[in-house]
Amino acid sequence: MPEKTVLVTGGAGFIGSHLCDRLSADGVRVICVDNLATGNLERIAHLVGRESFRFVRHDVEMPFDPGEPVSEIYNLACPASPAQYGRDPIRTFRTNVLGAMNVLELAAAQGARILQASTSEIYGDPDRSPQPETYFGNVNTMGPRACYDEGKRGAETLFYHYRHERGVDTRIARIFNTYGPRMARDDGRVVSNLIVQALTGARLTIYGSGEQTRSFCYIDDLVEGLVRLMAAPASCQGPVNLGNPAEFTVLDLAEMVLAKTGSASGLVFRPLPEDDPQQRRPDISRARHILDWTPTVGLGEGLDRSIAYFAELVHQGKTGE
Ligand code: NAD
Ligand code: UDP
């Protein structure tokens, strides 16, 4: 049996399942905790049944005792798509804040190192670009995105206080838009929406003018960054941006998807959701310096891999892995 046990909350989600794969490949025992709100067991089916992998269906809003020692915890439990986290905003807020508190209590009790999956949404609709970790952000507390943004900000505050008051060894990754295979077909985020629309001959939905920007990070790069951050020295305090600094408008993305799929689909413009950030681009100097990390998969290559995955889903008539 592996010597090290790592707990991953949200491990049946898009990022979490890739992280479980990576940790398993590294020879680590993994406990995956997930309530399957937006996750599904198919993503981890190949791991279930292994002696070094355990799945526990549990809601992180409630305290959790794994009943065995764990040395590291990755806290990823939370829906990440605006369409999904907006469906039950109070629950999203509870998951972020109560979930963070429960896993931090577990880390404190076990003396485990703990990493929080925070987000670029911490910066809200930023009035500076690129966004460094020192930027305090521009977030509306009274809008539809606040349950997620403020929930994640509250979680960061809890991580800060558990480090300073309780001596917990904490890490905070501020993750920028990440995409790739295993996103659900009906996830609602822009990369999956546009690819599936292009593959099925539907018009590509552009919210607002499509001139707003995002920086898209391929899943393998992100997982590498998370693992490096967890392994960084305890002196590595404060949040670390993880994202790909190459910035694209939504229209750029739509053009690339159309060209790569060879689709004849047109575009259809829909209203811009409230508080939708106009720009987003990470300053990753800190990650480069502390983790020696930089993304290696460009958007073109990442889209090729993602299109191949979604083409298979569409072919099989499935909604997700
Ligand atoms: P996802 O929705 O695919 O995965 C989230 C997982 O958490 C799902 O398996 C879901 O069932 C589980 N979950 C939700 N609420 C839970 C609860 N109360 N108890 C237990 N499990 C619960 O999303 P993702 O894209 O994989 O994101 C994973 C994490 O990374 C999230 O915390 C998200 O905020 C963060 N993040 C993601 C991105 C991105 O672009 N994908 C960007 C920034 C931050
Ligand atoms: N978006 C879009 N069409 C879609 C889905 C999203 O134009 O079908 C836009 C959305 O308004 C936002 C950007 O794409 O400006 C990224 O949206 P996503 O939901 O992927 O992530 P987030 O807004 O959280 O960055």
C-alpha cells in the first residue's frame, strides 16, 4: 500500500478527477470525497475498486472524518460553472464557506497540509490587467455571481486565519479558466458550449459583444501547478495565480473552434450575464518564481484535444464522461 494518503474533495468533478488520476499515477493513496452535485462516477470509474483509491459520497457542508490519517487535502468541492453555481446560490455559498471550515478543521486535527482551489473570480471584473495576487479585486457583493466570488473570498479568509491562529499549513491556488477533456457536455461554460455547438451544427452562443477576454489553461498544466504548489515549502505563503497568460476574446475562441471543427455553424448573440467580467488575464510571475511552473499547452493544441473528446461524446450521444 502507498505510504501517503491524500484527500481530494470534489474529486469526481472535472479538475478533481484529473487530479485523482495524477496522484494515483504518482503512487499515492487517494480518498475522493464528493456529493456528486456536478460530479459523476464515470469520471473516476477506472479508479474505483483499486486498493489505493476510496470514494466517499459526502457533502462538505457537513464535517468529515476519513477514519484514517491523511497527510494532504485538496479542497476542490464546489460547482465552477456560472450556470451551475447560480442554480442554488445559497448552497454554493455554504459549500464554499462551511466546506472550507470543515476541511480546515480536519487539516488542523490531522496536522495535514491543505490546498484551497480558489479562483480568478476573487478579482471580480478587474480594472487592471494582468491581475497579480496583490490586486484586491472589484467584486459586486449584490449580484448573481457573488455567491461564488464572495464564497471563495470568504474561504481564502478562513485559510488565512487557520494558518495564523491554528498553525495549519495552507496553500491557495487562484485558478483561471481551465478547460479540457471530461468537462460535461452541458456544463454551460464557454469552451464546452462552443465546441459542442460547432460539432452539432448549432449556432455558437456569444454573450454580449464577444469582445470580453479570458485566458484559457489546459487541464494538464493546471494539475501540474496544483501538485507543485502542494509540494512547495511551508514558507510559501499567500495565494498563487495558476492560469495561462495568453488572452483571447470570446470571438477569437469561437473563430478558432469553427476553424478547427470545420463547422458551418453561425453565431448567435445573447445578452451578457450580469457582472460578467470584461477582461481576465493572470500575472503568473509568482508561480514561475516559486514553483518554476509555466503552462506548456497552447490554446490551439488544447482545443484539438478537447474537440476530440467532445466529438466522441457527441458520437456516442453521451452528456459527459
Ligand atoms: P466541477 O463542477 O466539475 O467539480 C466540482 C466537484 O465538486 C463536483 O464533482 C461536485 O459534485 C463537487 N461538489 C460540489 N459541491 C459539493 C459539496 N457540497 N460537497 C462535496 N462535493 C461537492 O468543477 P471544476 O471545474 O472541476 O472545479 C473544481 C474546483 O476548482 C472548484 O472549487 C472551482 O471553484 C475551482 N476552479 C475551477 C476553475 C475552472 O476553470 N474549471 C476556475 C477557477 C476555480
Ligand atoms: N460565454 C459565451 N457563450 C457561452 C458561454 C459563455 O459567450 O455559451 C462567455 C461568458 O459570458 C464569459 C466567457 O464566455 O464572458 C467565459 O464564460 P464561462 O462561463 O466559461 O466562465 P467565466 O465567466 O466564469 O469566466
